[in-house]
Amino acid sequence: MIHRLIPPVLLAATLAGLLSACSSLPPWARDPLGTEQPKPAPLAPDPRQLAVRQAWLVKLGSISFPLSTQAAGTSVLVADGDGTVVRLDAATGAIQWRSKPLGPLSAGVGGDAQSAAVVTAENELVMLGQGQPVWRQKLSHQVYTAPFVAGGRVFVLGADRSVTAFDAQNGLRLWTQQRPGEALTLRQAGVILAVGNTLLAGQGGRLAGFNPDTGALRWDASVATSRGTNDVERLVDLVGRVSRVGDSVCVRAFQSAVGCVDASRGTPVWTRAADGAEGLGGDERQIFGAESDGRVIAWRRSDGERQWSVDTLRLRGLTAPVLLGRSVAVGDATGYLHLLSRDNGSLLARLSTDGSAVAATPTLVGNTLVVVTRSGGVFGFTPE
């Protein structure tokens, strides 16, 4: 899966455009220079050791921005390329509300049981209640991470990894924490979440904990450090999703490391070198991630010791993993969902969607795994 780097200078716009054009292609397709790319590993026969069925399908518009879906109670929030936001009942796929198109979006949708928030390509934060715009707020920076809504506030993580808090009722700007700009930033979702009464945000290779009321920094934990001799090699940035169990928050730093932080104290527990570009899934025993070459790896949560590694999905353009029963589920660039054993990574079952790339890490809501594709298919899968 190809990821886009956004430089802050106009001179690099051509490079950004090329990377943008490549991002919708599977990893084995020809790149813009005509170079033949390695082909993915062939798919093994489906052993059908897990009984999972498609429960429902909803069709939205196509998706070309860094989508992330959001569980909201027993519902799920999804947005498509023209800025239509829908709230679906995760068990049945029934549409609970649908907004009018808001225009192209730059990031996915965030929300809670009452509301939803998105950021448009025009850098406008829009708050929705029951699908209707409640307020709009112009932002001064680009955003590729879905807004985080919690505690009557909306928190926005900028592409420059600044953090800004707004009042969820009226859009009043409450505070901003600015981070010095990086030479390059990733055009994909970063890390922002809450643990107890602390707001966590990824800033470069560090996970920072803030007071959500004032923006004051409480702690700053290093996960990865810059390396290399040029801007691209020195790029280090935390990417979503994360695996959180209690105070243990495990994250990935883009193509450099995975690690876990104790959010109660703000201290790193362990880090390990890793070469992936997507986030992590996990439980109280293990965390799981897909490397850039398609290897899927399990690490022990307590100390980072590697438990297993499989390369049966090599170069298939994998999403971050999500746990479903006794399996680890990952989507790929051709629309398949692969269910691997938590114990050893062996294939348990394979599910198909519409043949287009899985656009975001699948989301488990209750007993339903929600999968969204680039063509705008929203699928609900449930164990039988």
C-alpha cells in the first residue's frame, strides 16, 4: 500500500501529486515511471474454518481520502468522497440518518452517540447533529485524521501534528498546542484518543498526554526517533489505529517501530524495530500488525517479544488488523478480508467484498465487522 507524503513547500508538489496518483493502485501495478512491481503472493485455498456471513450491504459514493470509520454505541459512522456522512445500525445496516453532501473531505468521520464531525478539503471543521450541520469552523491547517469527539469537546489533530480543542456545542476554539513543523508529513490518519482524563496525541515519533481542559502537556513518551540522511528517511510519525487495553496504549511509528506506552505514567514500556505503515490491533496478551511487505506479525504485549510472523499475504496491500473472535482480520487491496489465527497466523477463512481495495481498517461494532471499500461498499459481516 502506497502512502502519500505532503511537503510544506510548493517545489515538492509534483512529488506529492505522483504519490497521490499511485495511492489507488494495488502494490503490484506499474508505477507512473513504468517500472514493473513485484507481484503479490498467490492466495491459498480458503480453509473455511470460521463460519462468517455477509449480513448486509450499503452502497455509498467512492472514497479516495484517508478514511477511518467510527463506532458510536451500536452504530457506525461512515463518510464517502462527496462528503455524505451516514450513521448505520451495525447489526442491520439500516441508515439512521444521512447528511447532505458537504463537499470533498480530507479525513474520516469522528463522533459519539449524539453527533459527528468531519473536516472538508477546504479545511473546514463541520459538526453534525442528526445529519444536520450545527456549526462550522475554519481551520488554519490541513487535517488527515478524523476529529475526536469526547467530553463535550471536539479535538482536531492537524497534518502538522498540532492539537486544537473546540466546544462541541458552539464551535468555540478552546486551546491549541502547536508542534514545530516537520519537513514532510503523512497524508494519513495520525493518533488521537483519550485514556481516562488525559488526551493522547501522536506528535512525530512521540506520544503526548494533554490536559483536555487546558491543553497543558502532562507527559511526553518517545516511541521512535528520526534516522537516515534525507527528509524521507528521517520521517517519523505515529499512525492510527492504536491498540488500547486499560492504560496500555500500543502504537506504530511509520516504517520504523512499534511500541507500548503506560498512559497512567506517560512512560514507554518497550519498543521494537518494525517496517509497517498501518496501525495495530490487539488484546490483553498480544498486539498485531502488518508490515509494508505484507508480513503479519504478533508481538507479546507485555514485553514486545515476537510471537509469530507469516508472509502468506506478501505484497497484498494490507490494512491494520482488527480482532474478530479467535481471528485477526486484515483487508487487502483487492477487496478480500483475511481471517488469521491469533495463535499462529494461519489462514482460517477469507471473505470477499466488491473487488476494490478495502479503504480503512475494519471496525468491530458489537458482533458485526464493518468493512468499507474504495468503491463505496459498506459491508457488515457477522459470525454464524
